[in-house]
Amino acid sequence: MLEDTTRKEISDLGEFGLIAHLTENLPLNNKSSVLGVGDDAAVLGENKKKTLVSTDILVEGVHFDLSFHPLKHLGYKAAAVNISDICAMNATPTQIVVSLAFSNRFSLQAIDELYDGIKLATEAYGVDIVGGDISSSRSGLVISITAIGEANDSEIVYRKGAKNNDLLCVSGDLSGAYLGLQLLEREKQVFLANPDMQPDLEGHDYVLQRQLKPEARLDIVKELKKAGVKPTSMIDISDGLSSEVLHLSNASKVGFTLYETKIPIDPTAINLAEEFNLDPLTCALNGGEDYELLFTIPQADYEKIAAIDSISVIGHATEDIINKVITKNDNSFELKAQGWQHGAE
Amino acid sequence: MLEDTTRKEISDLGEFGLIAHLTENLPLNNKSSVLGVGDDAAVLGENKKKTLVSTDILVEGVHFDLSFHPLKHLGYKAAAVNISDICAMNATPTQIVVSLAFSNRFSLQAIDELYDGIKLATEAYGVDIVGGDISSSRSGLVISITAIGEANDSEIVYRKGAKNNDLLCVSGDLSGAYLGLQLLEREKQVFLANPDMQPDLEGHDYVLQRQLKPEARLDIVKELKKAGVKPTSMIDISDGLSSEVLHLSNASKVGFTLYETKIPIDPTAINLAEEFNLDPLTCALNGGEDYELLFTIPQADYEKIAAIDSISVIGHATEDIINKVITKNDNSFELKAQGWQHGAE
């Protein structure tokens, strides 16, 4: 039998396909490995008190553009998005370790700015920086952060766990981060075409902040605890509402019906979407980087969350494993997995 | 007063200087943050059983050269060097999370090879892969691994803790990894000058393996435990014996006197050093990447470790904080910190 030696392209698999391929049948041999790959964070520990671990790698030219991401904001964001993964397990973030690789294009002042942003985020979330590594790189900046958190076993919320008829909730509002990025990229092109032009960012503070300085919703985790609500499933919105709904659906073996009119989008984001001839709903579904929490609760808990600011009920779980959006015109369309193009995220 | 806006170069500080600068006065606010930056791993947890965390970032063109580092070996090495940091705390490695960034130059088969190497290492050390991240990059491969381990509070060994008159010990032998790298780089140059020449690597298996597939000395951690010996201080040798001795000295506030004749170097490494007109002792002191354990024990424990294969006593701690080597000719020289050139490690 001849071996197939044709070069296989990673783009044929997509990001989630590649992760599934690499991590298929990974054994968990240690008693302290409670949960491995497949949720927002790993769950470790033999006692009631568990340790949560999550990691992200951010690469210049892929995840950020230093021509419009200020280094201090970038540091803040890099820490916040990792901390967000711990929040998405209904856990308390406690520590991070920070690895940086950068070329000699970066001065000491530049690295100080970046690190100051990371420190600001750790102060904001009550997290300690406890380690890291530093390396040179041949080109560009890479930031790799691992976030650690803690929670009692009984408090942890996984992607699995949503039940038929549960309410689907989201914190804050969606699409802002994506539209902020569109705006920054448009103004960059204007500037490149004519360096005398000043970027026209006025009146767009909100979407810019959503893109440049997103927050982990640790406040929502605390509010839910205070209200006595433990979500039945939860995830954070890094890749867009559509993708995260599908993750909850896959893990929980339920479907979700969402209502367009219930999906929270800031008015300034709607205006900007129209300026770009984009459908605000599409931006919310596929835009990503809002780092809001998407979670399900039993219907019985509705009254308890109704009092919490900035939580919207946007749909409910169904026995049929079909994920769909009911539009404002009472039409409906199915949510499908988005392909991931290697080199294009 | 005018602000000094002159660009400050990172190379003026060096790696350790930069880390010290960035992490100066980092607060530890969480009760579970027992030890932060400054040892081989952070120590976390409020109970007797502690969690150890260490992270390393490996960058193509800086830490490895894919023209002679096979991807499978590279994966093994990337995992082993992180696991080595957990061993250096006298702890048991239990989990790793793995982040990869790579350009579209890499095929699926290439990433599979790399990941297979990582998996091999996790099997060898009884460690579980519990998470990670995958990203594209504009150029080259970046591997960022965070290793997690566990130990009872009373078992953990720090860099601090060496006492006057303690014996300084090292596992295995030194300089092999560095000489293996010299050999691979020489043969690469020969090949680049004349692609018809085949690399001449015969008879150099040992040093090649030391460079391409180093091992974390978890076996030594276990042997010491079995022998009832808890080192008073410990570190792993990633940057060279000299640098690590200085770390133990700084942390423990003692000096060390080393004896050239006691420093273990494999005969094939000595021969190869002579072929390169290099002093084998210098290779051991400054070469790095051997990932052996350097540790101190009370003199009273000497008999207990004498029976363990592959542990050498190479010197002792002194009250005077001077670090020196007594040469085979009974001369002596002081160990000084090596500068780190950003972009040249």
C-alpha cells in the first residue's frame, strides 16, 4: 500500500477542525486532570476547590495591527481576553503568566507601555502576574498569556449543561468590537492613501473602546452569584454570537432559537453598520471580539436575572438540535458554522 | 523639566535585567499567590497541596532552526524544557497547555509531527495536555507552553535555601547540548556552501541527542525522594552552569566554589570540543540547554546521594558571596554574569 504523501493544507480543516484533529483521544491520566481540551478553560485539582487554566496566543498582523492598536491598550486587551475565558467558567481569575516575543524594532519604552497595559488589567480584575518568559523574535510581536482561576467544583459552569427550554442570555451588547475594527481599518486606508488626512474617529468612542479595550465580564459573574443564579451553560463571545451558540449547542445537545429583536446592539454601532452598508445583525452574529458572556439559565431563574443591568434574554433552548434566528420580519434562518481561513482570522 | 524621550534599547538591560525591570514591585494580592516571578515556577494555592506553574516561549530562528531541528524532536524538546522547570521545584509535572502560531508554510503533516513530539514527551513524563490555542503567524513558528505541576508545600525546593557548607550537585553531564548545536551549525554551513556534501554527524549521537531531545530530570526528583533527600536549593540548567550557579547564589545569599575536575562532561563532548578548539569547561559553564538539575544538599546527606547514579558533587557553598571555579591546575577564576544580547540568544 502506498502512503499518501500529498501535502495536506491546514486551511482544509479550519481552526476548530485542526484543534479537534490534534487533540483527538488525548488521554487524561492524572487524577488532578478533571477537564482537558474543549471548554473555555481546563479544570484541575483533586479537592473541592478547582484550578482553572486557559491560554491564548496573540500574533502581530493576525490579531492586532500596531498602526492602530496602541501598545498599552493591546496589553490590557491581551490580559482581559484570557481572563474572560476564566469568567466564562463562572470562576474567579487569580493569576496570569505572560510570555512576550518581540523583534529589536521594539524599544524599552514600547515594551513598558505594553506591560503597563497588562498590569492595568490585572489591577482591574484583581489578578496577580506570577511568571512569564521573554524572547526576541525575528519579526513582530507575539503575546502568549495563560490565565489561572479558582472555583469550587459546584460553581463551575461548562459549555455543556443547557437544557430544553432554558433561556439564552447575553451580557452587554454585540458587534461593537467588530465595527470598531472596520472603522480603524478604513481610517488606516485613508491615511495610507493620503498621510495628510487625519483619522476621522469622532463620535465613535464606544465602538473604538469595544475594539481597543474590551473588558472581561467578571462583574456579571459576581452579579449572577449575588442573585443566586448558576447558569446551566456558559461561554464567552470571542468569535461571534453565531459560533458561540453553536458551541453551546454541540456541547449541550440542544438547539437554540434566537430573536433578532432581542439581540442587544448599541445605537452608535447600528448607525456605523449602516454607514458601512453592513447588516448590524450579521455583525453581531459573525463579528466577534465582544468578550460578552453567553449563557443559559432555567426559566425559573428569570425573575432573578431580570433585575441585573446589562443582561438580555435573546432566545431559548430547544429539544430539536437546530440553531436559528427569528428575524424582525418573522422569517427565520439557520445558524451555520463559519469556516476559518488559516492566515485570515 | 524635560522628559527623556531618547529611545532606550532593550539590549542595554539584558534578558534578566528586562524581566527584573518589568516585574519590579509586582504585587501579589491573592491569598493563593504563594510565589510569583523569580524562581523556576510560580507557586499557587491556599492548601497544603500547591500548584506549580511555569511557561516558556520558543521562537523559530531564535531558539531553533528547522533546517536541523526535526519537528518531532522540537515538539518533544518544547514540552521537556517546560516540564524541567517544574522538576526544578522538586515537584511532579501533571499538565501542560500548548499554544502554536505558524505560517501557511507549514502543512498539516508538519504540525502533526510537531504535536506527536509533544505527545511523546507528555507520555514519557506522565503529563496530560489539557488545553492550548492555535493561530496563524505572518512568518515562522512560535511554540508557547505552560507547564503545571503539584507538590506538597513542604516538598517544594526554591532557588533560595542553600546554606554555607552545603554540597553543590549536578545531575548527568554538561556541555553536550551546546556542542551538539555547534556541530549541527557547522554541518549546515558545509551543506549551504556545497549542497552535494552530506552532513558528517557520525559518532556524535550523544551530543546530537543532548541538543535535539533533551530530557527533564524527573527521574532525579524521584530518586532524591526515594533516598530521603530534600535539596536545600535547586534550579535547572537552561542557560549554562555559570548563570545557574549565580542564580542560586543570588537567591540563597551564599557563594559557591566549584572544582573543574568534578564537573561531569561526557568524553565524546570533550573530544568534540577539542575538534572545535573550544575549552570543554567553558562549554559547560556557558553553553546551556543541558536541562540537568543543579542543587544543594546538606553535607549530612552526602551518603544518601552517593548511591544515586548520575549525580556529581561539583563544589560547595561558602559564606563569602563569591562564586569561583578552582581549575585542574589549582588556579581559580570568578564566575561573572554573562550579558544577554537581545536577538542573539
